[in-house]
Amino acid sequence: MDHATLDSLDLTVFCGLDELGLEAVGQWVEAGRALIACRIVDDDDWCHRCGCQGRPRDTVTRRLAHEPLGWRPTALVVTVRRYRCQGCGHVWRQDMSAAARPRARLSRRALRWGLEGLVVARLSMSRIAQALGVSWATANAAVLAEGRRALIDDPSRFEGVSAIGVDDSPARFALKREAPPTVWRHTRRGDKYVTVIIDLTPVKEGTGAARLLDMIEGRSKSALKAWLAERPEQWRQGIEVAAMDGFTGYKTAASEELPTAAVVMGPFHVVHLAADALDRCRQRVQQATTGHRGRAGDPLFSARRTLRTGNDLLTVKQRERLEALFARDEHVEVEVTWAVYHKTISAYRHPDRRTGRRIMAGLIEAIGKGVPGPVAEVAALGRTLTRRTDDILAYFDRPGTTGGPTEATGGRPEHLRGIALGFRNLTHYTTRSLLEAGKFRPRQHPQM
């Protein structure tokens, strides 16, 4: 090396011990671990009770897991001197709070390394525990507590929020059947469901992606209402938009606790309702005309995916299949429902939002009043859309307020739960989810 700056390695600086108020005095390196003998730099020989100077009494050692060096588990063996006061006889140890918290088994640099591994590198807790050379329970308790203290419990995390999304179900692939609400555990003990609250402000302002704000146990009006009531009045007054699905309980809670916010039901949920009506109509007509569920070769069953494909994406063969399907009189109800479904899509896809609003308003008025009795699915859809007309049309007046980011962000905890093979503790699940989807990566690693 042409520009070497050290004649020999300073182990204290290399291992970051100077930040912890420690000094390296020895080392022991093996294939599977490394031990660094340390001493505390400051003497701390004055009594904290009477102020007299103490006399050295004896020493004890304290072992701390440290950040790994080259993925080799590294531990600090710290020699701690004990003093006896020459005045009052009080006995105390040297202060090593700069190196670790009282009774902690991980050094402060180990905590920071573990938290960066979890948030930035997205390592599993098992991998973090293995690298630190501690048990999973020790690493999990220490790293999650540090994440909650340093990141989640920061009051500034809720500042600047003007749009929120509320969801009780994981991310779903568009145009598929409604998935069940988020079930974080499958036992009979306690509430199995959670409500996910998302910050949509970056999406609304066009500055970034949505982030997870919180997860609360339960999926009811009272659960959301209680969470909103805990927020400061000034924060609630600053919420301009609340995007959510068709669950009436969430809408009622938002209307009561966020009187100045506009409740928005985004395209994702409205199109999903129309798609579900199309599926139920097709299944009913299939059963009525054939006497059995769909089978290979049945026209309605064979066209189930074609029916839900956008008009601008249909191939020539698919168009011919639909023409043949709708040529049969017994399929007229499916054709009517199909037309409603694609009318819904066209309203949201129109480049002019005002025109799209007019299309959607006209569709709601049409199916809310003049639907023939036999087309029960369209009639039910019309009643639902009529009841939520203001929320549906509010989307066209507020660009960027959609439930899509809510669904996408709410799906990350589900993915995390699958990787972890489930959680038994809701606090751990919530903390891990917030660290995963709370957009803390830039704070932990500014270069990201």
C-alpha cells in the first residue's frame, strides 16, 4: 500500500470501542468466535453518595456481545473495577453505561448493528442472533426494544400526516376474489385480526411511497375509533383524506373522530365489488343452466378469465368467445353484469377525471334504480354503491388518494409473517412490521 497510515492495527479504534468508552487490552481469535479483552477508560473513583474518593476494592468481568467482525461472532470481556468509599463505605462499580445498558447482554454497537441488519439489510432474526453469537430470544428482545426506542416511539413519526389509509385485509392481486381479513394468528385465544393504518401523504403529494403507521388488534369500529381518539386533537384536525374499503365500521369511526377528513373509497375496492358481482352472477347462471358447477368445456367456465379481461386487452379469439357466449339468451344476465363491470373500469381509466366522475355518477344512478329483478348481483352492487356514492366520487376530486398503496403496504406484514412462519406475540408482530414497512431505512442508513 503506497499511502499506509498505520504501522500496526489499533484494535480499540478498529472495533469501535472508543465510542463505548472502552480500551482493548487483549484478544483471542478462533475459527468460530473472537474475544476482545477490554477495560473502562474512565476511573470513576468518586463516591456518588457522599462525594469522597473511593479506594479500589476488586474487579469483576462483564461479557457483552459485540458487532461481528467478518461475520465471526465477537464478544467483549470487560474488566470492571469496584471501589469502596473511604467516607461512607459505599461500594460501586465503574460506570459503563456508554458501552451498554444495565444488565444488557449486547453492546450499544451490537444493538445498532442488529437494528441496521433488520431494517436495512432485512435479515432474519435468526441470522442476526447467529452473527451476534446469542440466542434468538436474547437478540429478538434487545433489537426490537432498540427499534421501538430509537425509531417507533419517536413522536416525530406522526408529523406531517395529512392522508391515511385503513385496511383490514392483506394485499390482494387485482381482480381476484376478496381475501379474508388479516389473521395474525389462528388460535381461539384472543382477537385473531388486526387493522392496518397507512400514511398516504407521500403518495398524495407525489413525494414517495406509502408507509406503515401502526397496526392495532381487532377489525371493528371501536378498534379504529379508539386508536384515532388516542392521537392529539391537532393531528386529527390535520387529516384531510381517509381512504378505506367498503367496511361501514371504519367509515363511521373516521366520520366521528376525523370530522374534517374526506372519506374516499378508491378504485381498487369499487372495481373489486363489481368483479365479485360478475363472478357470482356467472356462477349462478352456470348452476341454473347446467345443474352443476363449472367444468372444463362449459362456455361460462371457459370464459371466466376472459370476462374479467379489459376490453382493450382482448385478443381476436377472446372477442369471438365473448360474442358466442352472449349470443345465447340464457347468458343475458351475465352480459348485463359484464357491461356494468367494464363500465366501472372505464370510469377510472378515463384520462379526464371530471369525465370519469360523470361516468361513475351516471352508472351508480342507473344501477341503483332501474335494474331488473333477475339480475340480483347488479341490484345488490347498485345498493352498495348508492350507499357509498359520496365516498366513491370523492376519489375523482382528490388525485392520488387511492386504496392501492394501502393494499400494497398492508401486504408487507403478511409477507413478513409468512417468512417468520407466524407470530405468537402481537407486540413482536407489530414491531417487526413497523420496522419492515415504516420507511425507517434512510434514518438507519442515510446512503440508502
